[in-house]
Amino acid sequence: MLAIGFLLVTASAGRAQSLPPPSSSGSRPGSGVKAPGAEGETVMLNPFEVQVDSDKSYGALNSNSITQFNTRLEDLPITADIFTDAFMKDVGATTSVEALVQSFSAGAGYASTTPGKDASTNPQTNSQNAGNKLSLRGLSSTVIRRDTFMSIASSNGSTANFDIERVEVINGPQSLLYGDGGSGGVVNLVSKQARFGQAPKGSLTYKVDQFGAKLGQLDYSVGTDKVGVRVALLEQQVSGFSQFLGGRMSAQYLQLGARVFGNTVLRLTGEKILYDKVQNMQSQTVTALNTANDARNGQTLHYLLATNQMQAAANGAPSGMGPIGNGYINWSNVDALDGAWGQEHFDHTWTSLTAKTKWSGWLSTEVDAGYDNLQDPRMNASNFSNILAPNVATNPTGTWALASTGKAPAQNQNYATRTKSFRMTALFTNTLGSIAKSETLIGADFNRTLNAKISYSYFAADGSGNVIYNPASTVNAGRTIIPSVYIPIGSGPVKYPLWSPFAPRVTYGGNNYVLQINNSINPALISPANPLGVSTLGGQNYSLQTTIDKGLFFINDTSWLDKKFTTLLGARLTKDFSTLLTEVAPPQNYYLTKGTLFSYNAGLNYNLNNWVHPYINFSDSFNPPSAGNGDPYGNYGDTSHGLGEEVGVKMSNRTETISGAVAIFHVRSSNEPLALTNTLSFAINPSGLNGRYGAAPSTWVTVNRASEGVNLSATLAPTSNWRMRFSAAYTKGVIDSNVSYKQLYNDQFYANNQGQVTAVQL
């Protein structure tokens, strides 16, 4: 009610103010408009301000995602695939930014850094797979930024778009504004803007579908000549064909804008998203009494469903279990048999403050600061990896049941991300008669990101909820972990089995348990040999990664001889620093990256006539590794480097109803991350009595990729109420490097019944 009252008050204030006339969307940045109520007085538009797109066409005329200051797209020697607010509304893009780009930007798609995974147990649709991400031009290291400077955390590769008025896909290696840049390109998200001189304007959307999904969205804006307000609210129930998957999302977005001191625009932006969703895509392995009793023993449910073996094994083989799950398991529920125990609680808050000042006709400055905070606890997707037949000896339920066993039967993992961003830039505009008009941006930025992954488990407690410690035991710091946990599904899947996920205290099997950090921290244990102070060295239950980027950059955009041709030059010097602390014992590689990186961009755009603009561009970018695991030897990957070349033609008419571009490109990316299977990694570096070799041996390796092809995009608005968009691409990509490891020999230790080593075979 307070929010509604506030909107009504601001709407009344907006109607009481005189409004300035809208500026032409095709005017050059820096052009003047008459100030409201001041005859003859001209207000110079700030070149950093995002300009309004026309809703009569899908063609975007200007962009600040390449240079930070507004420049006309037809003059830039870079291709950009831009989705305007009008386009997103027309296609009903309400799911995510990634889905929008993958669906409507030709050449974009889905990429996985874990192609070696078994599709039956880790399908590509598994949103909990951290290797699944947006791909541009066949390369997977795509970077997404907010308002050209902030790195905003996403929910497992899915970025909400209810608060965005424009999505700009900048193709090719781009590092000038973005620091760490993907070899295929960068996606910049333009926040919904609070605009000055805006009459009260809003929209209310409500959608339902056949699966029970619901979406309600409010978008409202109002502004006087001094103050602007933009509000976006979202309430959504996400659901689909799969039973139980999805959940409730609630989000609030607010931007306040103010003109102060006559020449400065302040913008305060904030957002809060809460999303409780079930998204477990784990395919359980069936466990029978033995294979002689049932030939389906050891097979996954996905495989058995696909081959019609849920009722009985194929070819008349033994089927002692009978119908698996008593016939209740089908494609609509196989991915969520454990119900809410596949839950994720996404709690995300971010805010930014910008100050844009136009000091004179030749100097403008911008200062940006942002803070992003994500808390993302998830139930471990591998908790319930087995489904047990009723006659299996370890199944205490007497019916079909999911079983969570092992060292941490009811484990969950808390992923947390905190990012601080800061940037200062100055724009200098110079004119040399009709020879040249030049805009030069110089700037500095700073980004610090802390990523944490901490596992939690349940430990035995007394009636008062105090954990019971055994001082004589060093296992789990003297605590007793909860025993194996079972979910009966003999009568079909249950949405809320056992206790509520992430509950701090539970009772199971008549005993009390308390949720605590799996590998507890003891400050007294902190040392060079144990930098985190964990109670037990070894494993991947606790990790902290800190990344710091500091950069200096410049961008020059110059139009020559009355816009006959335009040059774009830029360079960036970045100091990169990334450390990783884990549970593993030394020698531990604390530094993932540490060094200085130099990147550049150079391009030429020629104005052949009013319609045709051929161009050429060269650019490169760097992207330090973010994976917290090493290769099979325990070594961490190097910084990836992308180098791209592009030549093409841009086209547009005077009335701006037709626009398009054709681009031929080639990109080479070195040191891109790729994951092997666990089986192969353990074959290279086997485990034994003496453990595996290296600091943190895992499945990640680096490869070189090359990509080339053609991109084509066009927009057309033949009449005021008819708009069209066309996009096509041909991409050819290869992995053009080999990766090889020598198999390590694990010394064999022989021990007696007391655990004493009696012999060593070398």
C-alpha cells in the first residue's frame, strides 16, 4: 500500500510539472533541447545518458555499450545485436536474458564446459550444472555486465530480465569497458531508466499457462524536469511439464534519478530478488537385490524410461523387482522424485550509484559505484542418487525408496558471491573544423569479487539442540553425522518429504540433529599448512576465491571529413589478481592468476553513401580462470586469450525504418576451460592409501578453440504499426589443440590388521 501511495503522489507531482519536448532519437549526443519553462535556454544532453528507443521499430540507433558514451551504431566498426524494449515485449521475453539471446540472436546458443558428462545422469538441461552457459560465435566464455560496469550474479546461468529495457550483444573479443571479456562477445544489460520529463506511464502484465505457471508484472515511471522514478515489480510462479520443478519468485526494482547543480545527474538503483525453486535433475540409479534377480540393476531411470524397461527388463531378462516405483514414475516426475529436496534458495540484492556531469561542451565525467550480494544455498543434487527396491537389505522402508548414503547423507551447499565495483571516466570532445570530430574516453575501474562455497551437514545433538562432541575422535571434529536418509516413494513422489530443506534443527529416527558447517573452522588451526583453519584437510567442502581487477583504459571515436569515415581505437591495461583457498593440504596453489594484461580494439568504418557503411575491426580480450578445481595433476588453468578479426557492411536508410549488418568473422581463443569425466581423471591420477598427487586434482583442462563464420541481422518497419526483425548466422568452430597427461603410478602399500604398513611395492 505504501508503494501504491508513493506512485500516486509522484504521478500527481508529474502532472503538475511542465514537460520538456522529447529529443529526436537520431540526434547526435550533445545536441540541445529547450529547457522547460525557460524560453531560449538550452540544456545540453549528457553524452553518457542512455537514449530512448523508438517503439515504432526494432532498429536501435545509438549504443553506449561499446564506448560508454552514446554513439551511432551505423558509425561504429563493430557489430552489435540489440534487443529493444519494444522487441522484448512483442516476443514475450519474460524468462531470462540467456533464453532471449539464445532464441533470437543468430550465432548464439548453449554451451557446456562439461561435454564428457553422461547425458543420462547430467543432461544439458540441468541448470545446476555450472558448466552450462551462454555461447556467442561458438565460444563459451561469454561475459554479462550490467550498465557496462557491474558484474551481477545470476541464478545458475539464468539472469532475470523484468528490470531491463535493452539487451546489447557486442560480438567479438571485447575488453575495453568490461575488463575480463569473453572471446565470443559481451552482453550488456541496460537497466530500466528513470527519465526526466516523463508523464505518468505504466503497464500491468498477467500471464498463465497450461502448466499452472503465473506471472504478474508492474512497470511504472514518472518524472519532472528534476526528478525521475522507475519501479518494476514481479511476482511469478514458475512451473512446467515436470512435476514439482520451479517455484515462487518475488522481485522489486527501483531507480531514482535527480538533476542537481544544473549539470549533474544522479541515479540510485536497487533490486531485490527472492526465488525458491526446485530444480533437481539428478537421474537415480536403480539398485536391485542383484543383477541375477533383476537385469535392470545399476541402470539409470532416464535410460530405463527411454528404453521402455520400467515394467520389466528387455528381452525377457530377469525382472525380480517388478514395476520400478510401483509404476508411478514417468517423464513428468523422474527429474524431481526427491521433491523439495532439490531446492535452491536464491536471495539476491544489488545496488548502484552513478553521477554523470557535463562540465562544458568538451568535458563530461561519470563516477559509478556498485555492490552485489548473493546468498544461494542449494540442496546437494547428489544426495539421493539411488532408488532402492523393497527387497534390498539396506532399504529399511519396506517399499521403493530414494537413498542418501555416504559421508554426508543430508548435505547442502551454500554458494555466496559479493562484488564491489567502482569506475571513474572522463570524456573529451574535440572538433577540428570539418576535418574531424573526436570523442576520447579515459577511465579507471576497480572490481573485487569474493566467491564462497561451503557445505553443511547434520550432526547429532542433545535435547536442547547442543551438538554432541566426542573428544576422543578426530572424525568430523568429534561430531556424529546423521546416518543414511531414505524417502519412501512406493505410492508416488512426495513434494515435501522428510523435513524442510535447510532447517537448522531436525529430528530423524528418534534422534536430534543440528545443521553445521561440514568441515568446521577453528581459528587456532590457521597456519601456512592450513590457511582456512579447517578441522580436516582434504576435500572440496570449503573454498574461498578472491578476484581483484584494476584497469586503466581509453577509447577514441573520431569521425573524419564530415563523417566520411570513422575510426575506433582503444586499449586497456588490467592488473589481475585471483587467489583460491581450499581444504586441500599444501602444496596449494594460492594464486589462480597474478599479472598484467594488455588488450586493444581498432576499427575503421567508411561512409560509402547514406545507405552503405563497410567496416573492418580487430580486437582481443582476456578472461582469467574462475573454476575452483585443477586439472588431473592439480594444476590450475591459465588466463584465456581471445583474438578476433571482423569485416562487414552496415546498412540503413534516411528515415531509419531499415537497418542491418553483414559480418564475416574469425576468432581464436586459447586456454578455454573444458571438463573431463571423473573416470578419466582418476585413471590419470588414481587414489590409494597415499592419496592422489597434486594440490587439488580434478577434471578441468584447457584447450584452444577457433571459430569463423558469417552473421546477418536486419530490422524493417515498412509502416508505423508493422515491424520485423531478421537474424541468421553460419558458424564453424573447432578445438584445435591436444591435451595429454601421463598416467601416474600410485605406490602400493600393504598393511596388516592393525593398519601398520608392512611392505611397499615401488
